[in-house]
Amino acid sequence: MSQVLNSLVIANSLDTLRELEYVMVNNIEGYVLSFTHYSLDALGSMDREPDLIFIENDGILKGDDVRRVIDMFPKKTYVVLDGDPERQRSMFLRAGIDEVMSLSELQSNVGRHLLEKLVAWKHVADAETRAEQSEERFRGIIEYSSDITVLLDSDQTVLYASPAFARQTGYEMPAVFGRHFVDLVDEEDRAFTAEWLDQLGQMLGENSLSVDFRLVRIGDDTLTIEATGSNRLRNPSVRAIVLHLRDITAQKKAELELQLYRAYLEDMVAQRTREAQEANRRADTVIAASPDALIAMDENGIITFASRHYSLLYPKSAKIMSAGNHIMEAFDVVTAEVGIPKGDPSYIEMRQWWERPKGAKEFKMPNGTWVRLQSRRIQETNGIVISTTNITDYKRQQALLAAQSAELAAALEKEKSIVEQQKIFVSMVSHEFRTPLTIIDGNAQIIHSRGDTIGKETLQKRAATIRTGVDRLVRLIDTILSAHALDVGKLTVNKTDCDLGKLIRDVCADQQDISPNHKIRVDVRGIPASISLDEKIIRQMLANLVSNAVKYSPKSNAIEVMAFRDGPNVFIEVQDHGIGIPESEIHHVFSRYFRASTSTGIPGSGLGLTLVKQFVDMHDGTVNLRSKVGVGTVVTVSLPVR
């Protein structure tokens, strides 16, 4: 497509305009020629900026007139048309005119060459303007990035370091330029960093290499750096080894802390920030090594730049997410590509952020990926640079840390509960030992001191009391020993053929002897004469049940113990008419150290029913309890016959 060449002709006569049009149309090729005519007195603003300005000298044109034109249209190409070019040439050239010539000279070979030179001057001016704009875009992107960009020559000497280098290390830039890059690295890391740079120097093409090392700051502390480098020495727009440096000191510190806490969290990812403005070929080449997608827009939301990495992450929307399009025109294409339907809350929330991007915002994609969007405003242009960072790993580790913290809190709470229960148990057991010992000691002292005078009946009562205390001690010791044996796995079942009916009667008879105020009724008719079980364990189980029935029936003396067979099982029921257990507490009765709220003031360890449950489980049986406050309790044990 031909370019437009706009010419402004300042002349009092239209004949001059027509002659000039004729000369240029016949001598300038490859352009669409456009002419605008003004007289010097009527000179005003133009809709289009002129490329060439022709001023006719009618004999009275002065230097001030020329300077007024130059001030109105600075940095253009100026030609004075004069029938006698030499009479005032020096004055016009001093005023800023590029050439003085007559119309007849323009029609000659010299004139045509002059026109070509004038057009060439225009190309040079346009190229310089584009170069300045390109350099400004590059500088805006690099200077406002939180990452560090460093350019090295072939011998690894620093040619350029972005302002982020000074902000993060404390170095003054003049002190860095010309230094060997490895000299800026911590001494312990220099060897492998130098090897990495040597490998970069030998690479060709678009490949890159990454490494982590420590960079020395002013003050002798260090930054841990994640570096990505690529060899662009043969790229005519760069001609350097390009390094992208990212401060990952916080990430490395977090990783070390996570290792100390059993790797609760891995890969704490530091926040990634991308700021970019419209970039030319050199900026795109440098930023292409960045793993984040960068988008720059002007203050009106018009896209001025999208990094090449964006097209790799979002290929379907890459075409519309390009310079010249409005960011919200591309929004629906982007959300469709990542699978967010219109009307979805996340769609609405994301659209609101894109309409007025500010700060950082995290979004979860339908495929489970987490993305952080972060914006930063460029003060000089009022534009915005947006970076897109994948933080899925960071979110996953964050959730893992929360779950593990909750698990630790639950375990700690459980441990506190066990310790508290053990304290209560120790206090309870101490009291349980002290009470029967006090009873035994008191009665023994009375018998010792008054044995000659005390009556037989009184002596028997004292002896029975001592026996009761001894029985309590024996049972308490048996209970504690059995609980310990179960805890350490040393209590095993040794089954033999046993007369269960006789065993039940013996246990009840023993309890009756030490509890003369209670009436224990036993009915064991209809059970097999011999059952395979561990007699010692079942005896202790029955003793716990019968003694509990007596102990928790302080105002009722009737206890019923019944055994019967039903199918393949034998059932044993122990029933009392005592204080009972609240319904809300029944599901706790087989828990270790648990004591019902109705048992206050009655001695006990909180282990009896726990052992009963474990003893029954060891025989592949079942046990359940029914109770009602003020009515009594029934405990039913089921044991398999074979």
C-alpha cells in the first residue's frame, strides 16, 4: 500500500501550487501526493501534519517569517522556492530552511535528486521517531518490573542492569556496569554460576537455562536468586546474554522452615508481579524468557502489549489479546477458553476486576488451576501492566498446611484429654487404695488393742469388714493389672472347657459373703454344662458386673443374675435396681475412666466396664447396657457356645 506524502505550499499565487504539483507528480513515485495551500498571511492549523513545507519567496520574505513557519511545524523538511535562489540563500539556511531552489531547478535532474533527498530526510525522521518511541516502551516495561533484567557481553561483563537490581541489592548502577557478573555472586556459588554462564555462552537459538544462586547485597547479606538466561548475542536487536533474575529469598526461607517442620508445606511461591508497557522487538525478546503472561494497556483499556508467553498459555485468545484491541473485547474470549460460563459468580467477579484492575486478585479456574492477577500503574503514562501467575502449587501447599495444622490441633486436644483423664484416674485410684486400707488398719488396731475383751459377734463383724476391704483392694489391683496387660498386649485368652453355671454361682457367692446386706438371686438353668472360655478372664468380668450392681444399688438390695442359651450363644444378664445412668451418657459407659454423673460419692476407677467390654471382645462376644435413672441397670453379655 502506497504511503501518503503531505505537502504544505505557502504561496500567494495558485500558479505556484499548480506548477509544484506538476513537478512532484511527475518526479515522485511510490507515494500518494497530497497538497494544502495557504498564503503566508492566512496561515492556520491543518487537519494533517505536513511532511514537506514549500515557502514561496516573492522578494519580501524575511527570516522572521521563516522562523514563524518553523515554530508552527517543528521538525519538518522546509524548502524556499525562489526565482533567484542565491540572493538570500545564506539568510534562509541560518533561519532553519533545508534547501533554497527555483521551480525550474526542481524540474531538472538536480531538482529530482533534491526531491529524493527530501523524501529520504522524511524517512530518516520517521525512523528516528519510531526508534525513540520503541526505546521508551522498552524502558517503561523493564524499569517497572519487580524482576531484574541483566545484559552481559560475550565475556560475561555487565552491559546493563534494570533499576530493580539497584532497588534489591543496594548497588549504585555505575558501580555495576563493566564488572564481571560472577564477582556479584556469593563466593560459595561462584563456581557453578560461572559454569552456567559458560554454558549460556555456547548455546544457540531460543533455548534457555535456569539456576539458583545467591547474589551479594550491599552490607554483605545475600539474596537467593532464581535466574533464567538465554544467549541473544547473535540477535541483532539485542547482541547480549540476557538474564532474568527473580528474588526468591522468602521462598527459600519458607522451604527451609517447612523442612524443619516435617515438610508441612513445599514450594512457598513468592508473589509474582509483571508490569509491562507496549514493547518492540527487543522488549519482546527479553521478556519472552519470563514464565508469567504479561499484558500492558493504556489508560483507556486499549491493549498495547501482550507477551509471547501469553499465547503459549492461552492460544485461543492470543489473537484478540493483541495491540489495538480493547481489553474487555478480549475478556469473553479468554473466559470461554478457560471454561468460565457467563453468569457464573467467578465470571462476574473476574469481569469487575478486569474493568478496573487494581492490586492483586486470586481466581480459581474450573479445571482447578489457581491464577493470581496483579496490576501496577505506570505513573509516567498512566498505563497499566498486568501479570498472570499460576499459583496452583502454592494454594495446594497452603491447603495442606491448614489440614495438617488442624490434625495437630486435634491430636493435641486428644492428648490433653487423656492426660486430664489420667490425672483424675490417679487421684481416684489413690483414694480407692486409701479408703480400704484405712478400714483394714482401723479394724485391725481395734482387734489388736481390745482382742481380749471384744465379743465374738463383734469380732466377726470386724473381721468381715477387714475382708471386705481386702476384697476391694484385690479387685482394684486386678483391674489395674488387667488394664495394663491389655495396654501392652500381654493379656491373652487361654480357653478351656469350663462349667459356666458353676463359675457364675461361685462369683455371686463370693460377692454375697462380702455384701450381706444385698440379696443376689442366681438363675443359670438351661445353659450347657461345658463351654470353651478363659475361666480367669470370665471370672473377673463377672466379678466386675456383680460388684458394680451391688455398689450402685445403695438403697436397693435385690440383684438378679441370670444365664440362658439362645441359639448358638449363651446370654448372661446382671440386673440391679439402683441409681441408674442418664440416657445421654450410656454411649460413654465402656470408655476408659468414664464415670456416670449419678455415681458421685461412690468409689470406683472408671475401668470396670472398659475391661468387661475388652474381655467380651476377646471371646468374640457382645455386651450392651440398658439403664434408667432411679430404676436401675441391666448389662447383657453374649458369648458364643463354640
